[in-house]
Amino acid sequence: MKHIRFYFLIVIIVAGTYLGYLLFIADTDAPDLTRYPVRQLKFFPKKVNMPEFNPLTKEGVLLGRHLFYDGRLSGSEDLDSLKSCATCHIQSKGFGSDIKVLAGKGYPCGFTKNGEGIFGKNLHVTLPLINLLYNSNGYFRNGFIREQNLYETDDLEIGFKYLESIVWISIVSEQVIDSNVKQMLEIIGSDQVYKSLFISAYGNEKITLKRIVLAISQFIRTITASDFKFYHFMEGSVVLSDSEQRGYELFYSERTGCFHCHAGSMTMTTNQYYNNGGDGELQGNCDRAAVTLNPGERGAYRAPSLINCALNAPYMHDGRYSTLEEVIDFYSENIYNSKLADPLLKGLNDGGIHLNKAEKKDLLDFLHTLTDYTMLSDLSYACPEALGRFGIRAR
Ligand code: HEC
Ligand code: HEC
């Protein structure tokens, strides 16, 4: 009798647990996700910019890579109307390009004191998508996308705060992909390839704009550029040529001051905002002042990372220079001294830092040690074969 009661109890416990388990799995679609390892790189900022609501998973990143390259993000299958992120963010150019877009059209690039949007009048050059994970000081050239923004919008409830917001803006904005979202969701939804990709990333095949945005954001957070000569020089595994070495010393000298704004970590930028003495007339209105409403920051923009700068022509937010030689000439002889120019700039009272010909060449050679050739052909960032003719491949 005692035994029977004991077994009965066991059966009840086992059955109860099993029932609970069944209820649990019925209630959640959460698939078994594989964590995507975040790379902690030597000399890079320790802090990574990854919101809790969208952690990196291998399944999410793979889905995001497909969507990033899929020309049908435009909402059309017509081969002439294909457009995707990869139209402007091109792998062989470090995920940048020379394409310009009217900044702050269709969506603001800042807010006035009364909370009204500031809309841009000027073209901005495409920003390369590298090391985004290691920037916690605002995205876009003026840093408008930042966590401090209180503004809430749309059903994504992510306002203008995260990379996710940029991905969403890029899909819908008429200046960028200008997607017909309803048609896009239908097209993506009828593709068998996506069925399994959505199931592994989200547990079911429900396709929504929000899920698309989250997955693309995951993919672009994985794009890392750290395999360049100067990085390996700092690690102690290679030496620089004589000219590169002289250029390196110039770059890190108080005479040129370059390192004050373009170093700090091996992402080769402080991600701070400066007026670098380029804009006498201050034509652009999507500058840092549009974000901070501080008139002292007119003409200030984020110091771009110099990693891959040899691939990122044209230069400056508006693409005013077409070669690195021109940029070096600018710092050497053409700095515009105004009250707004950042005091970290050297030679402000003298029109520039006045380098001779040999010094210019040395500095240029140093800038060329910042190119990461590996990422340009890294297959884990490349256009997936499965997209066939709908994949946007480098021109
Ligand atoms: C028509 C060209 C174009 C297309 C298509 C495009 N972008 Fe961009 N992207 C730009 C330009 C131009 C900027 C710089 C805007 C600025 O800062 O003023 C930019 C900036 C960004 C940034 C900010 C990077 C940083 O360092 O702050 C991210 C992230 C980004 N784009 C992601 C995407 C994604 C994801 C897609 C696809 C959904 C996409 N873009 C499609 C042109 C484009
Ligand atoms: C006070 C900060 C500051 C100093 C000092 C400085 N820069 Fe810059 N640099 C910037 C800013 C800000 C921009 C972007 C300006 C814009 O978008 O209009 C920039 C842009 C550039 C670009 C273009 C990058 C691109 O992708 O468009 C290069 C190259 C560059 N700087 C190299 C240098 C070199 C070399 C030196 C030293 C001679 C130097 N900088 C000194 C702040 C600075």
C-alpha cells in the first residue's frame, strides 16, 4: 500500500512537470538561439553599444545579413527598382560609398526648443558602417541618434535613440530606400528562404517591419574593422616603413594635433564633435548645433574614424575634398579660423600646420596603414548567394 502511494506521487509529479513544460513551450516561441560572441578587441573601447532588447544571436545576424543585401527591401521585385542598404553601404568600400543623401529630409536631424523637427538643406556623404558597436556617443554625422533623446515615435517605440532607429528610418525614408513596406512584407513573406531564417531567429515565420529592423541592426553591429597594419604595429607584430613611422610620429605630435580628435582608441576617432575649421559660411544646418541647440557648435560634426579612410572618398560630411592629399593640404594651408573653430586645431592663427612636401607624403603613408583589407572580402559580411539576382552586389 505504501509503495503504491509512493509511485502515485511520483507519477503525479512527473505528469505535472510535463504538463507545465507543455504549457511553457506552448506559451513561447523562443527558439534555441546561439549567442553571437561580441569581440572584445585590444585597444578598443570596452563599452559596447547593444541595447538589451536586441542582443546579438547567430540566427539574427544571418537573417539580418540577407535583408541588408536584399534589393527587394524597396518593396519591388522589378530588377530595375531594387534598393537595399548595400546600394550605398558597399563592402569593398568598407561599407561606405561616395553616394550623397539630403540629410534630415523626411525625418529630422534635430529638434528645436519647442520640439519641432529640424529639416536639412544639405547633402551628406554615406557613412561607413564599421565598429558601430564601439561607438556610444551618438550616430549620424551630427550624433542626432542617441539614447538621451526622449522623443518616442511609431510602433517600434525606439524613437531616435538606437541603431535600430536608423535602420527603420533608412527603410522608410524617401531619401534612402523609400520602401513600399506593405508590398515589401508580402514579397519577403512569400520567399521560402526567409521562412526558415525567420523561424530560426524568432521561433515562427511571422514577418514584421520590427523584426526586419532588429535583424539588420544585429548584422551591422557585427561589422568590425581592426585588421590593419597600424593595429598590428601597436600589438608589436609588424614594423612600419621609415616613411610610415615618420607619418605616425607626425600624427601623434602636438605640431599637427591630429591624434586629439582622431585617436583615443584604435577605432581612430574620439567620436566627439568638433568644428575642424572647414566651414566659413556654415551652409549645413544638420550640424552638431541642430542636436545640442548650442550656437557655439555650428559647423561641428563627428570626427570620422580614419580606419579605411583611403577608401572613403569624398571627404568631410559634404564630400568637399576628393582625395586624402587635398585633406592634408587643407590641414596644412587652408584652415579657416573663426570663433567656432575648435581650439584643438593647430596653426589656427596661421592658416594651418604648414607641412613640407616630404612630411605630407609621410602623413599620407601613415593614413594608408589604417586600411583593413580583410573585412573588404570577409565572407561573413558578404552578400548571401541565396538571394540570387535580388542580392545587391558591389559594382
Ligand atoms: C541612398 C544611400 C543610403 C542607403 C540606401 C542607406 N544608407 Fe545608411 N547612410 C547613408 C548616408 C548618406 C548616411 C550619413 C547620414 C548622416 O549622418 O547625415 C548614412 C548613415 C548610416 C548609419 C550611421 C552610421 C554612423 O556611424 O553613425 C547607419 C547605421 C546606416 N546608415 C545604416 C543603414 C542601413 C541599415 C541601411 C538599409 C536599411 C541604409 N543605411 C541604407 C546613405 C544610405
Ligand atoms: C579638432 C579636431 C580635429 C583635428 C585636430 C583634426 N581633425 Fe580631421 N576631422 C575632424 C572632423 C570633425 C572631421 C569631419 C569634418 C566634417 O565632417 O565636415 C575630420 C575629417 C578628417 C578626414 C576626412 C575623413 C572622412 O572620412 O571624411 C581626414 C582624412 C582627417 N580629418 C585627417 C586629419 C589629420 C591628418 C589631422 C592632423 C593633420 C586631423 N584630421 C586633425 C576633426 C579633427
